[in-house]
Amino acid sequence: MICPACNKSIQGKNNRCECCGEDLTVYKKVYMMSNRYYNEGLEKSKVRDLSGAVIILKKSLELNKRNTDARNLLGLIYYEMGESVAALSEWVISKHFQQETNDADRYMELVQANPTRLENLNQTTKRYNAALLSAKQGNEDLAIIQLKKVTNLNPHFVKALQLLALLYMKAGDMEKALKNLTKASKIDVSNTTTLRYLKELNEVTSTSAEDGKAERKEERKVIAEPIAFSHAPYKEDKPNIWPFVNLIIGIAVGILGAMFLILPTVKDNYQSEYSKKINDNSAAVNEWQQKYDSVQKEKESQDTKIDGLNKQIEELKGSQSDDTIYEQLIKTAALYINELQKGSSSQIDYLAVADELAKIQNDKLEQTEAVALYTNIKQAVGSNASAALYEKGHDQYSARKYDDALKNLLSAYELDATNVDAVYFIGRSYHQLGDYDNAKKYYNIVIEKFPDSWRVNDAKQRMTDIQ
């Protein structure tokens, strides 16, 4: 399970995320309900209740959009119903949420491995849309021809079979309509549209049969009678010019109405839109000006720090002896200055500076200038580098690389003594390695130095486990 707050992997049956402390009780219930809907959708798909399975699987994804099993199954059902575009869309989304060991890779490869098949699927979608447009415009014959090609290319396209059957019903060819509806019902046994068309077809067929019987009975009783036709006298119509005159007058009135009524309104709309654009541009300019001022102030602050560090380095170079222990300090300071010159604190690689800082033998620094420079750099990068090292160490802990995790977590605690998360996972790493003495030492630090932290209860529980 993935924590929805920090996207970290959750191990075991814990109801709280070890990384961010998020309560996972509700999330677990939601995930269980999503899996339950997935199982129901799977059962419906096995008995070819595809439309019912689609509804259930959509409910599953509403609860947990990362349920890749449900999304992959939904894509398979769409593909079985002939909706290849919808199927590929679901598989692409599934691939986004689960990059590795995802069945969607195999499904997409099977579809894309055959270029001819893929082209046919694209053509069926285009032809179906064209047929639907023709049917809406009243060109039923053209729509039937296009839909025949669609069903030949993709015999499982349920919507195409339904539309073709509907057009046949409208044309009175009930036998062909029944044939297409039967094909659609074999693919999706409980599709409500197919069932409704079949019901209407049965009603029309039964009514036609009853009407045929009644007509045959009436034919026996009909007596031939002569039919009389009445002819009206033919008169030549005289040409009438008034409709043309009225048409010209109407056009003229319309043009005058547009000039006096519509044009002022359009002009006002353009003026208001122009004023709105000016106001929006002014607001954007002000916003960018504020950002520029903020960046400029930050740059000035960084320049001040750079000048101070350069001054400290020069003092150190001028006062140091031949001892090489100061070379790493100068190297670290130079790296930090280069990072500060990037201009934005968000671009500074605090972790790289912290790695170089950790190589300094600070206990051997004797000169006042060297100690001051080391302290300034440590204070400047401490909390940011500590947070980065903690993230790296926690990822290594989650991957069961406890020795590597200890190295980074200890560095994080050294840089920021208030990082309670780093202290707790130092204890957890020692605990996993079987070094119970050190584990208890750091659990006690959590309990004694951070009594208000939510990590205290976990640390006490781990202490009880050790004892």
C-alpha cells in the first residue's frame, strides 16, 4: 500500500505511516472497498456481463484510482466491446501509476505489435463516428454502408452493431436488425440498449403479424366498386412581385437594425474586453515586479553571504600553517559559495555541501577563523541538508539497507539536533541490525528530548519489544 500523504510504501499492517505519521485507517477501508468492487467486476466479466462490469469497475476506480488491476480489467472489457481507444487510455493511465510489473505493458504490446490490426481499429473508430454523423443528418443508407465496413473490420464493436440494427429497424428490415442485435447480445449479455432494442423489435414483429392476419380477413369481404376521380379546372397563375418586394424591404430593415442596435453593443463589448485585458496585464506586471523584487532581495542576501565567506577564507588562508586539515574546509566553503551564486535558495544542493562538510575533521580545527567558518556553513546548511539526508536514509531503511541508512541518518542528526524523525529511525536501524544497546539509546533520546512528538509512543513501544 502507498501512503496517500507522502507516497511512501507502507510495510506490514500498521495503521499509521512511519514516514509522515498519517492515520491510514480510513484509507485502508477505502482500498478494501475498491478491491471488493474489483472482485465483483471480475465475476461479472466472467459471465460476459460486460456493461455491468464496467459500472462496478468505475466505482472501484472512484475509490482508488491507483487500483491498476481494476483499471487493466476495465481496459480489457473496453477492448472486448470494440472500444479500443478507451481500452488503450485505461492501460496508459495504469502504466503511469505502476511503472514496473504491470500487465498493461503486455496488453499494449499485443495491440501495437500488429500494425495492420491497429490501423483497422483506428479506421473503425473514424468510420463509426462518420456513420453516426450521417445517421443524425438523415443519410441512413450511407450510414448503413459505413457501419457494415465497421462491423467487418471489428465484429465485436457493440455500439456499431446496435446502431446498424437501429437503422435496419427504421428501414423496416427486421430480419437484419435481429441478426445484428443477436451478435451484440452474445458479446455483452446484459447490455440495456441491446435488450431494449430487442424488446421493441419483438413488439413491432408481433404487431405486424396481427395486422397481416386482419388484412387477410378483410380482403375476403371487400367488394369491388368503381372509383370516381374529380378533376379541378386548370388555371394559369399570374406572376406576383410582392414577395420579392417584401424580401428586399426585410433585408433593408435587417441591415438598419444591425447598424443601430447590434453595432453599439459589439463596440461596448470590445471596449470592456479591451479594458479587462489592460487590467489583467497590469496585475500580471505588478505580480512579476513583486517576484523580481523578491528575487533581487534574495540575491543581495546571497551576495552578502558570499562576501562574508570569501573574507573568512582569505583570513584563514593568511593565518593557517602548513597543516592540510584546512584544505577540506576551504573546499567545502568554495562549493557552498558556488551554490549560493545560483541565486535562489531552492536551487542550492544542500546535500552536496553537507557531504563535503562531513569530511572535515572539525575536532582538529584550532584556529579561530577556521572554527568560525565551519560553524557558519553548518548553521546555514544544517536544517535543509538534514532533511535531505533523512529522506535518503529513510528510503534506504525502507529498502532494508540498514547500514547505509545509519550513515545518512546519523549525518542528518549531527547537522540538525532537532530532527526527531532522524533520531527515531537511527534507533529503528540499530534495532533491525540487532544492536539493542544503541537502539535503546536513541529511543530514549526521542522520549526524553522530544516529549511532545508523536514518535514518543512508537519509541516506547519499540523499547517494550526489546525488553
